[in-house]
Amino acid sequence: MKTSLAGLALALALTTTGSATLAADGPIRIGTVLSVTGPLAYLGDPAAKTLDLWVDRLNAAGGVLGRKLELVSYDDVGEASKANGLVKRLIDNDHVDVVIGSHSTGATMAMVPVVENAHMPLISPAGGAIIIDPVKKWVFKTPPTDRMAAERVYGHMKAKGITKVALLCETSGFGQSARKEAQAVAAGFGVSIVADEAFAPKDTDMVAQLTKIRDAAPQAVFVLGTNPAAAIVTKNYRQVGLTQPLYQAHSVTSQEYVDLAGAAAEGVVAPALPVVVFDDLPSSDPQYPRLADYVGAYRAKFGQDPAAYGASALDALLLYVDAVGRAGTTDRTAVRDALEKTSGFVTTASMVSLSATDHLGLKADTFRMIEVRGGKWHLAP
Amino acid sequence: MTSLSFPNLLEPRSPMRFVPLAILVAVLATLPFVLPNVWYFDVAIRIAANITVVIALNLLIGHCGQISLGHAGFFGLGAYGSAILTSLYAWPPMLALAATAIVVGLLAWLVAVAILRLQGHYLAMATLGLGIIVSIVLTNESAFTGGPDGMSVPDFAVFGLRIAGEKAWYWVFAGLVVAAVVFATNIVESPAGRALRALHGSEIAARVVGIDTASFKTRVFALSAVVAAVMGSLSAHYMGFITPGVAGFSKSVELVTMVVVGGLASVWGSVFGAALLTLLPDVLAHLEGWETLAFGMILVATMIFLPRGIVPSLVAFFTKKEG
């Protein structure tokens, strides 16, 4: 009996702590579901830092529409089912005005049915094209898709006369989705896939796969994976004596990859968001002013370089703030409509124009081709 | 005046044994009127789904003494079975649910015949392996499962009646919790339940007094797998989108933790263990980075101060006081 009462008391306690009512001129509430801990923490951490930093800056400058911004942040620990529950909490209990999140395509897709039902704008910093293709009324996305990464890489290969390519893909969510795209767009660039091998994210040795690839004699190898496995591939690549150009995906374009792979990383080419090679960008670059602002503030506050995932989260916030400014209100329908009318807005990634049929607004050339020279990522010549 | 003594409520032959059930029904029936918004319904639904799975799992772990570290695998098979049959093959959801449950039951039966010969750590290892295999298959067979990015699941409908929205689903899951509690308490109080307890106490002794231990273990294993599969199917329809994470190893461990924290071989322990462990992450969500620590501290404290699990320890405590 007593335990049952305790259970009831707990339920009631939870009931009373959560109810929040809001004045119309209270802060604008920005809900985030990010993978701050768990296997995707390397994505969530820079994103959470970036959003904290930028909300503080916007508030210091007077907020938006004269209202302060307030972050309501939850951690999905990289699990899609958690993201599904947390987005309900943001919408129904915290009464947020927009949701930003989450990093994995799966977690974002687990939130999609909820936000579509609740008519809540969702801006995702995740990679998968499935998020915006087909277009979902309330769902937007900031980073370019895995398909665009593949197109950019094949374009680079084509310019070098490379037609025979070997794929080496991770069995992770990113690796599988990117592999599908890499296979689908290859023919359009005159590229034929002569080998298609796989490795698991926790594998520690890929010599067997690379030996098979060496026997297939490709002109270049395209690796689609994440750290640390992608860095191990790079070391093994040199060990089995492969000398062809090695392309990696945008998922490894951080200093961590270069540190893990060491000297073996020299000459590796990859597509990347402009933020990764900010120091190489000329001040005439269209992204330069935006990035100078962001990278400068991030370095000043955290003493490290922001990662691409942080920039994608910032872009989500920038797009939202821009849409609220144009809508003149935080009314969800008005903001969604304004988001869809975003035109020529400069983010850290590109110049973004959205429409009813395009909730991404980026082209493959958003990715810059970069290579490792002297232990750092630089713009590829 | 002697008050109602607490243990009477849980004792099989006590005339008061229906009181906890009545309280549960009353709480479940009242909740929809006091829960302030839809998110609370969502939490209640997730708690109810876990309670149902954990009650069945506790029959296996608590009563048979067989540890399964692979039950999330059955949950995942149920979820994906329903998702694939309804979305790719346009089966009616109820048929898909039933077919999936039967297949999972058969699979669990076959597996049980093989692995329940193992005991202790070996059994745990075998179920662990099974769970991981399921998880790998769900992740890699992306033509059917959508791979690690997951797949969407259509709405649930029975005879043209569509179940959608948290408030409708709440009644489905609440009904299943009551059914599971009634079913489990009845099993536990039946000759089969006594046989199971004998089995837990000493398998050899149980066999000596004529209990077909292998058959009991196999049946309970299959039963708990079917319950997990059915809850997996319903949860998939409820959430509308699933990823292989639902079948992950950590989810299996979570289920076993709920059994242990609530109390082995205690139906009501399963109710409280599942409710507590499902609620905690939501209650602690505002601690920003400290929730894992707080979660761990609460678990450690529970196991130190209530070593037999919440319900059995409290029952023992109150019995001693009054006796």
C-alpha cells in the first residue's frame, strides 16, 4: 500500500514540477535535442557549445524582436527512441517555439512524425537526404547531404581523369547511407565502382579489405566512415602499399582525424564545410565574414577550433532567427512560412535559398575540397 | 487496534490480495485526468510498455532463475516484424502483430531448447549473443529495415478503428499493464508458479520432486519473448519510427536492471522497478550532463539500502516492524 502511494506521490511530484505557462512577451524558447553524451558526443558537444555561445551573443545584443532567447536543451545520448520522447517534452511541456536537433539521421527521423503532427518547425543538423527528400512541411536541414559529398568527390576525380574507384564503407548509419548515395551518383560522373568493401565502426584492422581493393586495381579509393576507424583505414592504406589517391568523406574533416592517422594522412583529400579550412579562406570568400565572426568567438571562449557539426547547429539557429525577424512574430506557422521564403541568406556553409520544394537550399559546391598538408587540413589546389 | 498489515496485501491467499491491483487500476484510471499535457501521457506509455515487458522477464529471471541479456532483441524483432509487414507488405497491423509474435515465440522456443541447457553465466552469454545477432541483422539488412537510420511505421488500426495519439494509446498500454499484472500474479500463485519457485531455489531438488524443469524454463522463456515482441510491435506503431537502437544491448541491460531494482520474483517489484528506471532519466533531464551520475548514484543507493529490490526489501522491512 505504502509503495503504491509513493508511486502516486512521485507521479504527482513530476506533474507539479513541469507545468510552465508563458507570457507572450517572455523569452523565445529554442528547444534542442542534441547527442551531448553517448557515441555521437563528438557531434553534440561542439553543437551545444556553439548554441550556448550564440544565444548569449544574441541576448547581449538585445535578443530578437526585443525578446531574449532561451535554450531548453536535452540530450538524446544518440538514441532515436529518446529523441522521440524528448521532442514531445519540448513541444508539450516546455512550449518551445522551434526545435533544433538531432545529429543522427535516425534520431531526426524519429522526431519528424511528432513535429509534423504538432506543427512545430524542426531544423536538423543531420546529414541524411531522407530528412528533406521528400520534403516534409515542418522539417528543414542545414548541412549538405551525403549525396552532395559524393558528387563533389566524383567531380574532383573526374577532373583528374579518374574513372575506376573502390568504395570502402563503414557499417554505421552514416557509412551505409553515404554508400547508397555514392553508388547512385557514380555513373553520372563516368565513374565505375570496381570494388565495394565494408568495415565495422569498432574494427581495428582493415588490411584484408584493403588488400582486396589493391587487387582490384582502382585509380582511387573513396572511404566513407568515421573516426577512429577511418583513421585506421588511412594507416593500413599506406601499410598495404596503396599509392593511389585516397579520398575520405566529410565525416572525418577535423583535426582529430589528422592526429589519429599521423603521417599516413598526408595527401588525403576530402569534401568539407568551409568552417574546417577557415584559416585558408580569402577575405573575399562569401562565407568569410560569417565564419570570422563565429570562429573568432568560438576560439575566444573555448580555446579550440569549432568543428563542422558546430557550424551546422549555428546555421540552424541563424536560419530560425532570420525567419523570426522577417515574420515579425514567433507564431509557428508564420515562422515556418518565413523559413520557406528564406532567400539569399548567408550561413557558415553557403548562400541559402529555401522554397516549398527545397528545405535544404544548398548545392554540392557548398563542400570545399580539402587535403592534408603538413599535419593540417588545407584547401586543396 | 491492529492495522492492516502490509505483507497481507501481497500474500497469495490473503483476502486483501486484490487491494494492490485495485490501487493500480485506480491510479491508471485517474492519471489521464491529472496529467497536464501530452508529454506526460508519452512518459506514462513508455513506463507501461516497460512494466509489461519487465513483468514477463521477471517470471524468467526471478522465478526460473534464468538470466536473459537478449530480451531487447525480441522487443526489436517484434517492432521490426510489425514495421516491415505493415509498411512493405501492407499487412493489417493486428495480423502483422500476431504473426510476428508467433514467429518470435517459435524462435524463442527453438533457442530455449538449445540454450536453456546452459546454466548461470553460460546462459547469460548465449542470450547476450542472441540479442547482439538480432541487433546486427536489423542494422545490416537495410533493404528491409532501413539500416541504422531506421524506418517509419504506419498507424495501428484494428477492424478499421485507428489508434493514434498519446491519449488513445494510453488506454491500450494501461490495459496491457493490468492484464500482465493479473496474469503474472495468477501464474505465480498457481502450481506452475510453485514449480517455478522450486526451480529457482534448486533445479536439482525441483527435478527430484517431479517437476519437468526443462519444459518449464522453455515455456517461460518463450512466453517472456512473446510479451516483449508484442510490446515491441505496439511501441513501434505508437512511435511511428524505429531504429535498431530499440534492440540494442544497452536496452537489454536496462530491462534486467529494472527487474533487479524492482525485486526478483516480485510482480509488484517489476511495476516499480520499470516505473522508476523509466522515469528517472526524464526527472533528471535538466541536470545537464550530471544525469548519468545521478542515475548511477540512485541505482547504487537502491541496491545498498534495498538489496533485494524495492518491493521485497520494503515488504521485509515493514513485516519486521509490525511482527
